[in-house]
Amino acid sequence: GMVAGMVGAGISLGIILGFILTPAFIQAVDHWSLAIRWIAVIPVIALILAFVTNFLTEPETHETVAAEQDSARISSDVALAFKSPATYVGIVCMFLFTWAMNAFNDLTPGFIAIDPPTGLGLGPAAAGQFMSAVQIGMLVGSAASGFILMKIFKGRIKSVMITGFLFAALFMFSVKFPAINSTPALLAACLFLAGFFEAFIIPMVATFIATNYPSNIMGRIYGTTFGISIFGGAIGVFVGSTFLHITNTYMVSIAVVSAVALLGMVASFFMNSPKAFTHIEA
């Protein structure tokens, strides 16, 4: 959980830097398309680092060595995994999380920036600053998620998932209310807390997979779960923008995002260890 949390913190830190540095860079070069071309250098660096990992060695255990030598066992374990409801529950949870996270990140800047009555009318610069609060919350929440799992919830992944979805939904929904969005400090605090609690989900799903599936298929389960979740993000942005177009207000779209997070909470109640692999020790 702690390792997965630190990876999540790295994602949030990158987004924070993007929110802060990209507008400044566009303003400095005074040319939007030129700035985008220069920003493309960053994923090129990431690609080089990904290539370098091919030459790094991982610490091996007796289990991983044995598993890698048995292709028949891999096929059997993959088949067992995809016969287990737990696998699909994990996929649904990640799908709903990515839907809620991407839609919220897509809708909220416009809600903050655009003039009333559609939005709050605070302008794009303020929108970037407020959205940084979400990402700072995600950074802190990701980094703290492993500690929270072990020290507060005593290793109960399901409980952390339920808590994350529930409070993320509540704080996402809260930005609709004038009592919150008319006070900058309260708005920033709610955005921070929305990010903080939604940051629990990715580390918990990763930890669930790591502690409930054999190491020889862990990568396949992880890749399938997170790969399918990408479509949740795309659907979330599409649905949010569609409701915005129809209603000309962000209120319905934000309510839908919160409802999706609550569905994630409901799905988390069914996140039980797959019976086929109950022999694995966490």
C-alpha cells in the first residue's frame, strides 16, 4: 500500500507541476502551439525512462522464480482469476473511480472560471490555482494511504475504499453550494479534501491485487484493471460535457460525478478476496 501510494503521489505531483508551470510557459513563449510542442519533451523523457527500466533487475523471491518457470500454471491462474467475481469488482471500482476523477478534473476548472450564471466567474488563473488544491490533496492522500491502511484500518482494504469513495463524493458535491464556493478558503479546503479521499482508490486497488493474486499473473490483472478504467475516464468526460451542454449549468454534471463516486462506494462493499487464491498470504 505504501509503495502504491508513493507512485500515486508522483502522479499527483506531476499534475500539480503541470497546472502551475504550463500556463506560465504558454505566457512566456506567447504561442500556444509552440508551448505544446515543447511540453512534448516531457513524455519523451518518460519514454526514455520506461526504456531504461528494461535493464533494471527486480528482487526475486522463490515464488516469482517458480511461477515464471511454469507457463501452464500461469494460464491456469489467469483462467481462475477471470472466473472470480473479485476481479470484476476491482475493474468496476477502478472504472467508476476514473470516471469520477476525470470528469471532476474536467468540469471544475470551467465551473470556477466561466462567468455567472454558468460558473463562478473567477477566471482561468484562479481556476488553475484552485485545481492545484485537488492535486495537492491527491498527493498527500496517496502518500498517506499506506499508513492509513495499516495504522487506522488495520489492513482492511475494503474499508479504505468505501471511505475514499464516500468522502470524495461528498466533497465533490459540496462545491455546488454557494456557502462553499463563495468563500475561497472553504472552496479550496473542499477541493483539497476531494482530492485527498479520491487518492485512496488507486493504491488500494493496487494493494488488493498484490495481496490477493499470485505474482505470476499480478501484472496481467493490474494491467487489465487499469486499462479498462481508461474508458471510464473517457465516458465520464463525455457524460459531464453532455449534461453541461443540455442544461447550460455545471450543477447537474457535478451531481452526476458525485453519484458515480457513490456507486464506487457501493461496489467496494463487494471487494472480497478471490476464493481461488485464498492460500496467498498478504
